[in-house]
Amino acid sequence: MNVTNTGKVRGDEVAQLYIRDEVSSVTRPIKELRGFRRISLNPGETKTVEFSLGFEELSFLNRDMHKVVEPGTFKIMVGGNSVDLIDTTLTVAEK
């Protein structure tokens, strides 16, 4: 995700990573905050913010209270707030 300071003064932004498990064996939130990065930018400066997705970011507690990642489709969303997001889809295959 590229973040640009379009203002005339130095500023901070908090890039946020959300996921949505499209189909799950238990009810899950529509958006789950799974990562964030605070960055400082000079006027006109652009920085790239990267997030890594692994077991911890995609896992949840199933009905048996075991931490799991189920196969299926996840919606991955990033942005500066929980409303104005860009998204893509990630498919987790069964082992």
C-alpha cells in the first residue's frame, strides 16, 4: 500500500489491515483488524507500507477452542481507516 502526504506539513498516518473470512464454521466479524503501521511523512513524500499474512493473521478459535485457519476465501482490506479501503481476495487451500 502506498501512502502519500499531499499536505504542506509533516504528518502521520496509520495504515490498517483488515480481513474477512468469507465462509467460516463459526460466526466471525465482518472486518477484523489484524495489523497496523504508523508512519510519518514529509510534505509530498510517499512510502510503501507492507503487511505479511500468516497463520496468526488468518487464524481464529473454532468451536473446540483450537486455533485454526480453515480453507476458503478471505477478503483482505487495507486503508487509513475502516471505511475507505482497497481490497483483494486471498484463497487458502486445504492441506
